[in-house]
Amino acid sequence: MTTQAVAPDLRFPVGDFKAPASYSDSQRAAMLQDIADLPSKLRAAVAGLNDQQLDTPYRDGGWTVRQTVHHVADSHVNSYIRVRFAATEINPTIMPYPEAVWAELADAKHAPVESSLQILEGLHSRWVTLFQSFKPEDWNRTMFHPERGKLDMNVILALYSWHSKHHVAHITELRKRKSW
């Protein structure tokens, strides 16, 4: 019997997101470290890439490296604001945004990635400080996402820990495949 190698799913280089069943302090600390590390890891992932490389899709039909970097900034800015609402209101309804449409806007398609890298450095510093200030009961605070339902802060932390690794891997795996 022969086995064929299964091609990696380029859409999900670190696997699809799965929220943990429970959250310990050590799990939260590890996820928070992923969020803290994102700016430097993303900066390293794009270091030395020229415009042609930045404008290369990470997979057929996928966003370019440039769009991916700008998407991470867009997504994380939105999530940070949502967390602030959830930290100060009772189960606020948050506003989704059309990420695929935003990725087609001129700034996402053409702006230097440095602008989003700088946003992420400041943003993640603030976001980590906010999460570190949470008391145990704050992790139970919720927001209502019209497409995903009720989400607590544990799930948001886990999702953005994954999201940070997910998009860095899109770029680092492309670089490996292209030998950049």
C-alpha cells in the first residue's frame, strides 16, 4: 500500500482556529505572549522583501504579502477596540467589517508595509497592557458579534493568538516555498 503526501493547506498553515475548552493562567500567558510577539515576528517575516515580493500572493487566489500585513493591522485594530468596548460595557454588539473589501482598498494594496508594522507595534503594546490588567472575572466579559454570536475575552485572546501566528506563517511559508 502506498501513501500519497497530502499537500499542506496554504490557507491555514498553522491549522484552523479551535477555541480551547478551558483556559488556565499559563495558557492565557502563552497566548498573550503570541500577541506581544506578533509585531517583531511580522517585521522579521517581511524583512528584506522588495515590492515585487510584497505584491506576491501567499497562495493562488490569496492576498499578497502586502495586503496580509495591512489586514493584520486592520483586524487587530478592530479587535482591540472591541475588547475595550467589552471591558467597559455589558455585552456590547460589535460591528463586523468587510475584510475582503478592505483588502482591496488602495492603502491595503499599495501602501508601504512599514505603516502597518508601526501601527502594530504601538497597538500590541497597549493591547498586552490592557489584557494584563484583567482581573479573573474580566475574562468572562463578553461581546456580541453579529456573525459569531457571544464571545468572551478568553476566546478573543485565543483567536488573536492564533491569528497572529496564522498570518505570519502565510508569509514565512511563502518565503520558504520561493526560497526568499
